[in-house]
Amino acid sequence: MAEGKGRGYVIDALRSARMVMENDSYELVVKHAISLGKDTDTTACIPGGIAGIRGGVAAIPDRWRKQLRGQEIFQPLLDRLLSYSLG
């Protein structure tokens, strides 16, 4: 498997995401993606989103969620979204 290098180029960003998704925890996925350097926001955004889908909101460390700005804006929307039944 080709290794990702943390560049923003689409193919490399996807390779990087695939590579870091081998970590089990959301935090390790994001930290590993950032540690690749270069275009860290793009590189961490893709696997961070996938890891969030895989683990749910609860997988994101509380200490990270508590520091987010604008919680009064997104929290009601998030609560509504999470209240919907998929069945």
C-alpha cells in the first residue's frame, strides 16, 4: 500500500487518510494525520470525519469538544440531528 505524505493533493490526502485510519481511536487518527505535517488541516479533516462516522460523537475526546468555540450555535443543531431515528 502506498504511504501518504500529508500533502493536500487529493490522491495523497486519501492515501494519508487510509494509512492513519489503522488507528483505533479518534484521537490517534487525528494526531497521526497531523504528525504527517505539510497540509495538516486537509490531511486530518478527511480521516477525522471518517473516524467520527465510525466512532460517533462520543469518540471525540471530551476535552476537545469542551474547547470548541461557537457551541451555542452548533449544539442545538447537533442535538436535533442526533435525535433523528434511522429506522
